[in-house]
Amino acid sequence: MKKIIQINLAFILFILTVSSGSAFAQFKEQMECKQILNLVDKGKISDVINLINETNVNCSVSNDGTPLINAVRTGNLEMVAVLMLFNADVNQGLAADGNPLIQASRKGNVEIAAFLIQNGADVNAFVPEDETPLINAVAKGHLDVIKLLLENGADINKAVWSNTPKGRELRSPLSMAKKKKRKKIVNYLVKYGATS
């Protein structure tokens, strides 16, 4: 049975290669990307380094993020640094995954957020469906990340439209803090100059 499955898989790959070189190339790229995302999630730095030489470090797979977004999501600063050495795009964003700085802000990882900012992350970046790093930090109540973002030029009054279960809603850091009933953060934002 195994041999038949292997032969059928080989036949399918052969047909893909013959019928459409670009379709096969896309399939191969997606499989390599899934492999690198899996290795990033498992923290296997040496395996990631070996595979990066053959794979686009900025690859993405629907609903699975990018290598850098996943490294941030898992809180692996060493992996983040390695991927950046291989030119991972610090500002690459994906709907529903945000971008690396949005992920760090959402997770409350001030160390990774600071590293990303030092390496060119846009503190005011907006990714549809994911708002901004500051709004995400406010939503999750991460005051240390909020302070870092504001110290590095985040727009305290930047408002963006977001889709919610109740429809579209204009959100700002202050409106998010009020919505989440984060009184300490509301007071901090107002003291820092938030007006909307």
C-alpha cells in the first residue's frame, strides 16, 4: 500500500511538472514555506538557517503567518534575530496575523518589540483587521509596551477603522482603553496627550 501511495505521489508531481512548471514551482514554494514555519514554531534555529538558503525568508502561507511573525508569536528573540540577519521584512504584514511589531505588542513582549523597533519596525504601522501596535498593546493591557511605543514615536491619537461583530468601528488607543475598562492606561494615555 505504501509503495502505491509513493508511486501515485511521484506520478502527481511528474504531471504537475510537465503540465505547468509554474504551478509546480508554487506548490514547491508553499511546501518549503510550511516546512520553515514548522521549524520556526519548534525553535530549530540551525534547521531554519539551512532551509533559509533555499526558501524565501518572507514567505507566507494562508493563516500561518510568516517566519518572522511566527518567531515573534512564540517569543523566540534568538530566532527573530537570525531571521532578520537573513533579511526578513520587519514590516511585512498579513491580515489576521498583523506584523511582527503588532504580534510583539499583542503578546506584551517588550524585549522583542524593542529589538524590532531598533531594526526599523514602523511603530505606526496599520494592518487591516489588526489595527496598530499601540492599539494592540492597549487592548491587551501591556503598559510597558505602550510606553516603549510612545517613546519611539507611536501616534497616540491614530485611529483606524476595524471590523467588529457589530460592524465597522473607529478605534484609537484611548477608545480601546476605555472599551476594555483599563483605567490606569486611560489615565496614562490622557496624561501623555491622548485626546480621542
